[in-house]
Amino acid sequence: MPKIHFTSAPSNLALHTGDNAESVARNRFALTEELNLDNLQFMSQSHSDQVRVVDEFSSVDLPSDALITQRPGLGLAVLVADCIPLLLSSTTCVAAVHVGRIGMTNGIVDKTIDIMEGLGATGIIAWIGPAICGNCYEVSQEMYEEVTTFFPASATTVQQHSLDLPRGTIALLRERGVDTHALGLCTLENSQFFSYRRDKTIGRQAGVISL
Ligand SMILES: [Zn+2]
């Protein structure tokens, strides 16, 4: 069975936000040990639609916003501090996906599922970890209209113009026939999680999955 794990603050796992590299390396090592993984692969994320299939561990964070592996013991990590850490499991491969407002609109979720299915995945199950909720993610009126036109499930109210990205993502997954478990924990409202919007933090927690 694939293994799923979500971390929380104060352990920062991101190298790209200006934290001390040695302390991040220690946190990554501790997490790899705790989860009993051979290795834990991180990404250099940029809200792109780049999906990578990895079979070998790279000590360099790989430029992409989704990772897929078929290799048991190789953990995949997605870093977040309000965006959605989306984990996809199947018996043949697993994936970790970075889903923010841009990722939702650039189709990275569909693209990742397409590639998993190409690798023989059936009965994919999704987990949505701690992420900013529909009450807290207010955006400009223009942005609200842009996103909700294409993803009506992410709508709240026109007055509030905040986006419910977890609900929008669940709807996308349902269209693909993927059952989703959502933790329903808001990063902004729960201080045990890093929240960029709340604190402009350099900290990032992770969603981790492995076969
Ligand atoms: Zn919230």
C-alpha cells in the first residue's frame, strides 16, 4: 500500500526560500528516516505544468510541479505554505503535485493523471493535505472571475471573491473518476502549519507519498 504523510511547522523543508541550507538538510534527513524511505525527492517548484517521472533519486531539487514514481522506497515531496499538497496513489505508481491557483488553471492535475494512467495506474485515490480554505483565500474581483469561469466549483460568493481551491480540485478529480480524501485543514487558520498569506513565512511543509 502507498504511504501518505503530511508534515507541519516548525520543520522547514524548503531550500529556495532563504533559510539556512544545513538546517533544511537536517529536517529533510530526519523526515526521510522517520518515514523509513530510501530517499526523498524534492522539487524546485514554479507553478509550472511540468510533470516528471523519476526512477532515480537526485540530490538536486528537480524543476517541476509534479513528480511521479514507480520505484518503491523513493518518497516524493511537494512543498507548500497555503497551496494544496495533492498526493495521488495507485498500485503501480504514485505522484506528488503542487496545486495553487495557477496550477489549477494550467492543467497540471489532469496532466499528472494522464501520465499515471499511461504507466498503467488504475483506481487512483487522491489526498488533499492542509491548504488555505475558501473563506481565507480572497483574491481580486478580476482574478476571482477568471478562475471561477473555468472552475465553477472553486467559487464562493461574488461579494467575498475568495477562491475555494480545495473544492475546485476535488471537482476536477471527480471528473477524472478519482476518489478524494480531503483533510479539510486550513493553513491560515491553524498555526501548526506554515501559511505564506498569514506570515509571509519562509517555512514550507510537505506532502509526502511513496510506494
Ligand atoms: Zn481558512
